[in-house]
Amino acid sequence: MKPKTPQVPKLGKSNKFIIVIVGLLLLAGLFTILSPLAGDDKAESVSITKIVSLFDEQKLVTVSVDDLTIVAEDTEGNKYKATRSSTDSIAELGFYKTGNPANVTIEDNRMNKLIAGIFSSLIPFAFILIVLVFILKQAQGNANSAFSFGQSKAKLNDKEKNKTTFKDVAGAAEAKEDLGDVVDFLKNPKKYSKMGAKIPKGVLLYGPPGTGKTLLARAVAGEANVPFYTISGSEFVEMFVGVGASRVRDLFKKAKRSAPSIIFIDEIDAVGRQRGTGMGGGHDEREQTLNQILTEMDGFEVDTSVIIMASTNRPDVLDPALLRPGRFDRRVVIDRPNMQEREEILVAHSKNKPIEKGVDVTSIAKKIPGFTGADIENLLNESAILAVKRNRKDISLAEMNESIEKVSLGPQRKSSRLNSYEKKLTAYHELGHALVGHMLPHCDPVHKVSIISRGMALGVTWFLPTEDVKLQSKQKFLDDISSLLGGRVAEEVFYGADNITTGASNDLERASEVARNMVTHFGMTSALGHMVVETRKNVFLGRDLGESKVYGNETAQVIDQEVRTILDKAYAITKEIILKHKDLMDKMCADLLIKEEFSEEDFAQYFVSAKVKIPVKIGVERAKD
Ligand code: ADP
Ligand code: MG
Ligand code: ZN
């Protein structure tokens, strides 16, 4: 990268313009000062005493006195003019004698004029001064910005402006509790130091993107009512070497000056990656920055009440030195919200939105497993936009449902028209997934079957878990593989083995991946036993590049064999189910072509009508207790 050369201030067009204006103003000032010297040429120039004596002789008709001159006219029409000296007063001139026929007009605002004159002649100078200061400032500014890279760009959030508190964070009860200590410490540091208790200097918030880490950090500052310096990890990394480190120094200096305070380094993984990996071009700059952070954290005096918070969604890539005791030793996990929390977030974010009365928030929260706070915010926003488009007064369940589908499955593409052959094949394909999923106890319940195109998919079968599951069983993997194969098998059964299509390519990829993970990551096959042969330590490099494979060719063969076996077994199960319910599939397909979409209830009804016995869903079972 080319280093930026510091800019030398140049006289731009606007500056030249300013100089011309200043010149003109100076000239104008000069004229106004000189102009009174020019006078009435008809009048005879005389001395003041001459006019005064004419006045005394009662020979004058008019006398007009102004600041600088006296003009008089006598009975014969002669005009006289005299220049007043700067000292004489009107009283001294003695034009007031009563009974004199002359018409005397006096207009002496010499004092006013004098002041005005002084000011008007000052204006250009003031103007020049302003321009000069302006130009100087600019030059200085340019020079400064060349040398101020080292200053931190941290934004200080004013106590007054930052009104985020824990109330704004819905759910996340445990995280709030953990952070409550930090708040308490910032509020009463003495209480802790008296007891000899050391409060962690560093608090690392980690969890998936959009779960509210930044929001929580802000809330801590708001609760404690202290200054909050926020900087993003990537802002440390600049093109100049050494800049990051000096920015860190500057940031810590500022924060210490306004202690108690909080420094928040958002997305710290941008600088805090493990050093010495040589990846990413062995960024020397990043290492220096990281070292500086470590040094600063160690350099704090015991009673400095500055707390450093950081957030990341990749704690696994952080340098271990950052995580050791005394640094970011307090770690707060912020996970995706569970059903209850999703409901709370929904309520929190719909406060400023008119939601139709009677909309069941709980049922919506159920429909969006895995959604983060940010997703939910987005979902409500989409619904609001949709409501506006429909000229509604409020947001109804219909808009919400549509937005959920849009966010989870992709936007509908009604325009991409399939021909009737493709449409029918897609219907069989999707029903294949749905049927197999419905008949296997470990698959999630079918929530929707649709042959309306969405994104790249020609149709969708939407499975929705009834609860948030953290552990996956081997049997669930196997059942899922079967239902993934359901699409391809349906094509095969209804159209013949030679007419299968590319529509299943993604299904097969996913099925193979699940099978492969079972073998290599989860130790779920007998051939390899409990041996895990692939680890994902370096996930940040992209899965494949970073995956460390620790096996030889022979093991590779065994793995392939095992994956193949899993897929074959699942295929057999899938085929059996579809062949058994061929008639039901035909019936459902005919209806789906007309309706285009089956809801959960529509779909389940076919099985009730056909008196097909459905196994109890394991997920549903678990949700009961
Ligand atoms: P992260 O930093 O974890 O990626 P953010 O804190 O930036 O996520 O959150 C993004 C947005 O999602 C926030 O602005 C907020 O509106 C919303 N959000 C996330 N979690 C919550 C929550 N628990 N309660 C309320 N809003 C949330
Ligand atoms: Mg964030
Ligand atoms: Zn499919």
C-alpha cells in the first residue's frame, strides 16, 4: 500500500477569491476616508471667522453646520464654505444669537461619525485577521492530521447521551447478573478496595453476532453512569506501522484521565488474533497493537477504576495472552436467546410499533428458533414496512408471518414460473422431504410445504423444532439424513431412476456433510470408534483450509466407507417410507399443485384422513416435561 503523503496546504480557488475581496474592501475604506475632502466648487472657501462676522452683520440667509464644514449663503446669493477644525464646538461658533434672521441648521454628529469611521476602517482589518486565522488553522489542521494518526479515534459517549441501561436489553438475565458486579464496582470502587478485592480489569463478552454484546456493554456504562470509550478492533489496524500501538496508548490515557470509565473494544478479534500464526500476512502491526493492549492492561495501578470490555464472536481465535488472569479473565457468554427471551425481545422491540391487538407473541417466538436480537429487530422492521405497503394502521399477524418466512426462507419469487412438468416434479420432491420427515420420530415437525420459489429454491419444506435443542442425538442425525434424501427418492419413485434431476444437489450435499461429521467429528460410528479425526480449531480460516486432518490414506478410506454406509442405510429407509405411501403422495401432490402451500395443519390432516399412524415425535415428547 502506498503511504499517504501529508498534504501541504495550497491556495485554493476560494482562498484567492477571499484575497481579492479583502483588496476591494481596503480600497473602499480608503475612499470613504478621503471623500469628505472633495466639496462644493461653487462656494467660496473662506475662514470660519469670516462666516461668523457675516452672521453677526446679519447678512446671511442660511447657515448650515455639519461635522466638517460650515456652508452659508448671504442675502445676495453668495455661497461661502469653511472647514471646521476638529476642536471647535458649535457653542464656540456662536450662531445662536437671538433675533438673527439667518436660518441656522446644525447637524453635528461628529462624535458618532468618528466612532463609525473608526469601526468601518477596522472592519477590513478584522476581516483580514479572520481570514488569516482561518488559513493558519487549515494549514495547521493539515499538518496535524498527518501526525495525528496515532491518536485514538475512540468515541466518547457522554454520560448524558448514553441512556442505554439494562432495561433496554431484553432477556440475557445471566449476562446482566455477571455484569452487575462490574457496574457495582464502577459505582463504588472504594467498597471493593477496602476489602482488598480486585475487580477484573477485563471483561470479554462473547457470543454469536447480533446477540446484543455491543448493546450490553453500552448498558453497563449507562447503568454505572460513567464515560464510555468505544473503539472497534479494526480501527487499530491502519496502514502506518506503529499507529495501532500509539492509538492504544492514547485511548488508555484518555480513559484513565476520566476514571472511573469504561473502554470498550468492539470486535477485538480484529487485533487480538493469535500471534505468530503467520496467517493474514503475518501482520506485524496487529501484533504490536496487541502487545500494547497487553502492556496497558498490566500497567494499570491497582486502584484505577477503568474497566476494559471487549466483544468478539470468535473467542477461539484470540491470543491466549489476552485471556490469562489479570487481563480478560472475566468472560460473559451471550448466547442466542431461548424461546422465553425471544418473546421478551419481541415485546421490547415492538414498543414503538403499533401491533394489532390479540397478536400472540408467544407463538411468534416459537416460530423463530435461532433468531438473535438483531434478527428479531429486523423481523419487526420488515413487518412494519410490509404494513405500510399495505396501507394498514397496524401490524397484524399476517405481516409478521410473512416476514418470518422472508427472513428464514428467503423472499418469494412468484415471477419465476416453472412449467407444469417442473412444478409437479417439485411438488413430489418437497412432499418426499415432508412425508419422510413426518414419519420419522426424530425429525422436527413439518411446519410448511410450499412450491412457491424462494431465492434459489424452487420449493421448500420447512421443519420447525418445538423447542430449543442444544444436544443432537445420533438418531436425529440419521432421521434428518433420511428426510434430506426424501426429495431425490420421491423423484426416483414417481419419475423413474433415469429422470432424477439436479433439484436434489443441495439436499445431497447436506446429507453427506451430516454423515461425514458423524464419522469424523462426533465419533458416532463403530469403524472409527471414538476417534475424532478432524478438528475445527482453526475455523476462522474457512472450514476446509483450517481443518487439520490427522489421518492417513487407510483411515480416509474407512471414513469414506462409513459415510457411504450411513447414506445407503438412510436411503433404504427413505425409499421404504415413500413406496409405502405412494397413493397418499399422489393425493397430496394433486392438491399441492392447486394450493401451492400446505400449512402444518393442512399437511397433518392428510395423515389423519388416511388413517396413517404417526410415530410420536421425540422433540414434542421432550418439550412436554
Ligand atoms: P452484537 O454486538 O452482539 O453483534 P448488537 O449489540 O450490535 O449485537 O445488537 C444488534 C441489535 O440487536 C441491537 O441494536 C438491538 O437492537 C438488538 N438486540 C440484540 N439483543 C438484544 C436484546 N437482548 N434485547 C434487545 N435488543 C437486542
Ligand atoms: Mg457488536
Ligand atoms: Zn430438496
